[in-house]
Amino acid sequence: MRASAGKSSVIYAILSNTIVLVLIGFFSMLYLHTNGITNLVKEKINILIELNDDEASRSSAKNLMAMIESNSKVVPGSVRFIPKNEADKVLGLDISENLRQVGSPFKDIVSFNVKAAHYTEENLGKLKVELKKRPEVFDVFFENVVVENIKSNLRKVSYVVLMLSLVFVFLAVVIIYNTINLSLYADRWEIKTMEIIGARDGFIRQPYLKIAGNIALKSFAISAVVLLLSTAWMYYQLPEMKDILKWYFVGISLAIIFIISLVITITSTMVIVNKYLYKMESELY
């Protein structure tokens, strides 16, 4: 029995299936790490306290900083004092030299970060009210919109990757279908002969399922290498990744693409084989 598909068709099937698996792998890893990314961003957003512009407020700044540092909701080591002549750098503003000569328009600032679990509008609102009760505090500023924007953008990126994955799933199924279909067309008379002499359907399907399994395993192996190398590169090149990346999520993503690889190839093959198995002899010409 000739159960081998054309070499080029098999290569195309492996390539298209690999692209599908890589995209789905990146989608699943991005989706699983969304909370980790947003939590890291939350803990990087500064909460700014403007101090009153008088000597008493400056002298009590250390007490204020010690009080904030002792709060269990605050990221340890994140509390720092920023004199008003450096405030423009922290705020990302460009102040002209003329304005500097007149005097800084800013006040002394105490900056700190809140742990991700406590970075909610409700908790920040309570913290702001509590801090503003202190006589040395002029005002408190925090940004919650940034986190929501990041979450929204991550979802959009995830959906774009998912849509691309679905497009390539369709293309992979078409290519695998044609690959197995060519092999079955070449073997159609042998299949019908085996069916006539009483060969079981499972025996007839076996060589074609082996082709499908070979495509699935090779596609998974290549996509797994691509995903692992990409992840390792990001882990060692981007310091933030060490705080975000969870290797068990990577393992889950690999398990997902392995299952998808088998489902795509085996299901496509079963559909085509069954179509030929149940054809009448007159339909084979």
C-alpha cells in the first residue's frame, strides 16, 4: 500500500501547522501571564505626595516616610524623598532655564509604590484620605487609568494573535486535507480492494493516521523549540521578565499546542479517510 503523501505537501503541512502552533502558543502564554504583567505595572506606578512648602513639613517628611514604609500595603524599599528641584524629572516635564531661575513651581514630593493586590481605586482612595489628614501633606496623586489601559491593550493584542491563529488553523487544515487527500487518491483502488477482501476500517486508516501523527509531532517539536528559545531570550534579555514569567504557564502552553496539533491533524485525516472508505466503486474513477 502506498500511504506516503508527496514530500513537498508534507513539508507544507508541517510548516503551516507549526505557524498555527507558535501563534496559539504565544497567545496562551500572553493570556496566562496577563495578570502578572498588570501586577508588575501596578507596582511600578508611583503614588506621589506633595508636601506643604514650609520648614515644618520638610522636617516631618522623615516621619511621614517611616509611617508609609511600615504600611503592609506598600512595596518595601519604594519610599523615597524627591526635592522640588528634581520633581520635574520625576514627572517627565521639561522646565525652561528661565523658569528654574525664578524658582521651581513644584513642591517637595514623597514617592512610593503600592503592592499589586492592594492597587485598587477603593484602597487608593482610602489611603489618599488618610494621608491628607496629616498636616505636612498638601495633596496626593495616583494614576489608575494607566492600569486599565494596559489591561485593555493586552486583551487587544491577545485577540489579534488569536484571530491570526484561527486563520492559520484554517490554512493548516486545508493543507493537511490536501496532503492526505493526494495520498488517498493515489491509493484509492488498494483501499477499495482491502475493503472488499474484508480488511477492517482501522487497518486501512492506520498508515494515513501515521502520516498525520508524523505531521503533528514534527510540528509540535519545531513550535516548542521556537517558543522555548523565544521565552528564554526574553527571560535573560529583559530583566522584568524574571518577575513576570511563570515556567509552569509555559508548560501549560506547550501542553495546549501539543493537544491542538494532534486534534487538527488526526481529525482532518479521519474525515478524509472515512470519505474514501464509504465511496462506491463507480465514484473512484
